[in-house]
Amino acid sequence: MKKISYCTIWRNKWITSHARTIEDFIVTFEQLAIIFKKWKEMGIKLSNDSGIGDDYARFYTSNIDVALKANFVFQFSGDKENYYLDTLSGDFFKVPEDKLSLIKR
């Protein structure tokens, strides 16, 4: 059985759109550094074909618990009852009920 890699797309556009001072920029980037350091500690990797040059970065992990704790989840607009994970293969994976407690809501 092939191992599933769960992924999320990180987009850099608009990250500092709220900034009004240099301090706002500092706070924003310090908070992002904390997130990425935590992801690194969790074993999350940056995909080689992530499109960083196009303002998108794709991060992935093969550990479903890590993906859920890192909040890789999303909901479809017509389905607000279920959570899903995207995969590097392009398939969507419905989060099992026994894993829902790991999601930050």
C-alpha cells in the first residue's frame, strides 16, 4: 500500500497587507517563523515542486496526526460537517471521526 502524503499550500501574498508600521512587519514575520520552526520540528517538509517562485509553497507530511495538528484541514463550501486533507497526489482524504479532536477549530 502506497503511503499517503498530506499537504497544504502556503501563499505568501497578502501576509503583510494589514501592516501599518515596521513593528507590524516584525510581529508578522516573527509569528511566521514560530509556525515554520514548529512545522520543522514536527517533521513537515517543503515539496520540491511547490512553486515557490509563483508565491506558493506546498508543505507535506505522511503522518495524519501531524497534518491535523498543523491544521492542514479544509472544508468544502457545500459540506460544513466534514473536514478533509489534500494529498500530494491530488486526492482528498476525509478526516476520520476518531481524528477530529486533533483539529484546531
